[in-house]
Amino acid sequence: MILRDSVFGDMTLSERECQLIDTPWIQRLRRIKQLGTAALVYPGCTHTRFEHSLGTMQKASEILGILQIKHPSQVSEEFAASIRAAALLHDVTHVPFGHTLEDERHVYPRHDSGVRLRWLWEDGLRDATALAGYDTDLIWSLLSATSPQAWTYEIFSGALDADMLDYVSRDAMYAGLSVRYDQRILQAFSIANDHLTLEFSEHGLERSDRRSEVLQILHMRYYLTERLYYHHTKCVSGAMIAKAVEWADQDGVLTEQALLQMGDESLLDCLEEIPDHYPHGTSIRALARSVRERHLLKRAYALTPRTLSTDEIQDLERRFYLNAGNRRRAEEKLAARLDLPPQEVVFYVPKRSWMKSAAMPCVTPSGLHSLDEDEAAGGEVRALAENYRRLWRFYVFVPGPQRQQTQEVCERYFGHPSEYQVAADQVS
């Protein structure tokens, strides 16, 4: 079967890949937007995890093609087919608005933590892979990252991998942002010490073109993180949904396992239909409806690494990211002081971002070392990693008219002046 992808063009799929695509677990990904609420800021960002999964499989196939040339004894055709299948399946454990629920408000553990995969595997995914003719033990070891040959799953779940090669191109295109990388980057992939590596040398000579292309994609990902993934409107809309889901879970209306059957719209439908007799029913419905109608809360208070030390950031994370009870009590306390309903005070305390690609092993004429230790690229990589650190934000979101009052209350409560200043014409 030939499928036309909007980013990479024609993709050729085998019969058994088509069988996997037609399973409920892959088809559900059509109903989950790749970037959650980003379409509220970039209207074109309506692409889905289904498209991304196909693109990841395609990029995994291209990496495998290079590895088959460089390491033919390690990459048999059947092995390559199984890795392609695992790349296709790599996002089946995603729930609607998953990164927000996991990384920005910590309602649930990360999708790749293991338990969700076990649920799906035992619920029929294992049987589906067997029916399609795959070795289920091998597919499980790839998806669960337990294969003794780490390079096999690092192709789609590593530091710089097929997953990134797809989403940076796809997200940039749908957001209308003019950044791209060159296919030359594929030539850099190799295997060393059973890990996927970047090869910056050939026949003993430096290949600076490969290094510069790797740096290009890292800068591209940072650009998208800065402009798109951490856009404040995406942050507030995601945090509002996450707070509604957190309450729904607390009230016993929703479970993490139930989310594995849902798409974005069915989750919002569920939240909007919660009856009044649940403790937070009215508040949950209000939050879901506000996001759907784009009546969003506003930034009133903000702190960044410019003001906070590393220890202070860790303290905020410990108090309000890792401890949902603390977060809820603090939000309720501020809401009472501001005379606001509880759904109209929302904290945004994300997990700190770090650039895992900095640790990607690379081979140069001087030997094997991590990318951030590379003599030619290390300084630039470390600077980029520091820029990621500086993107972290702590926000308090409230309705527009309460911005100024909230800022004053929060400055007393948290002990720091707000880095975000509310102008007179913003209080509306």
C-alpha cells in the first residue's frame, strides 16, 4: 500500500503494517492532536498522533536503511520490520492532552512509564501484533525499552531519533514556521557499543557537515519549544484541562485507564457532561467549556530562572508539581483570598525541561563521547541546554479583571515580585 503523507510524501506500507494501522489502538490516535491545545494559538496545528506515528515509522525506516549499509550483520530484514512496527506503535499509550497531564501538571505518570503499555498489551495489542505476523516478545522488548540491544529502541525512543525527525518537521509545517533540516543528517547515524550513535568521522577524517546538520535540528527543536510548545496560551489552556481532569479523577468520574479509550473531543465531552452531584462537577464543566469556547484565564503572576535559584525551582516543583494535594490547597487558598470560584485560579508548574540529546553518543576522529563533550560542538550544545533551562516558567492564571489583585496577593504568598507585570490596559 502507498500512503501520501503531507510532510514526507509517499510512504510504502507492507500488508502487516496495514493490519496494525487498522487496529483500534492506532486508529484512536486519529482523534488525538499532536500538540494538544496549540491550535488555539496556531490554527493549523490540527495534525494528529496518527500522522506522527506514520512519520516516525518512515523516519525509522530511513535510519534503518543507513544502518543496514553500515552494519549489515546487525540489521536483518526481519529485525528492521519489527523496529518499523514498534515505531508505528510507539505512541499508542498517549492519552488526550497527554504532555500537559503528565509533564505540566503531573496528574498521571508519563505515557512511557510502562503501566499503560501493559494494559493495552494484555487488552489485545499483543494478539494483534501476533496476528500481523510479528514476534511479540521482540515487539514488547522494543516498546518497553528492555531489549539488550539498546540501539533497537533508541531509533524511535532515544536522544535524537526518528520521533524527533518527524515531529520537528511536522510541527513546524503545520504551525507555519519556516525551519527545516536536511536529509544529510541520516548519514550520521551509526551503532557503537550497542547504542545508536552519531558518526562525525569517515575513514578517519572529520565530517563537519554531519555535525552541523545535527546542530541545525537541535536549534530547530529549541525554536519550536520556545515559539510553540511553551507558548503561554497553550500553557494556560492545557493547565485548565489538566485541572478539570485532576478533579474528575479525584471525584472518581475518570481514570487513567479510561483515558486510553478517548480522543480529545470525547474527553472534553466527558468533562462537560459531569453531573452536579459530583463534588467538583460544576467547576469541571466550567473549565472544559471555557477551553472549548477559548475563554481562557490570563497570566497574573510569573517567575522564571532569572529570579529563582535552582534550589528554589526544585522547591516549587516539589511543592506544586509533584504534590497535587499541596497544589490544590494553595490554589483554593488563593481563590478564597481573591473571592474567586476555585476553577478560576490555576497554577502552571511544569517539570523542568532538559535537552536529552546532549547526552547522545557521537564518534569523532578522537573517539566516542557524548555530544555535549564533543570538541567542536560541545560548547554550542551546552549553551543550548542552558537556554532550555531558562525556558521554565511558573505561572498563576486568573480571570483578566483580577490580574492586578492576584499579582499583589501572589507576591506576598510566594515571597517574590512577579516578573510578569500587569499593565493598566490589560486588566479587563
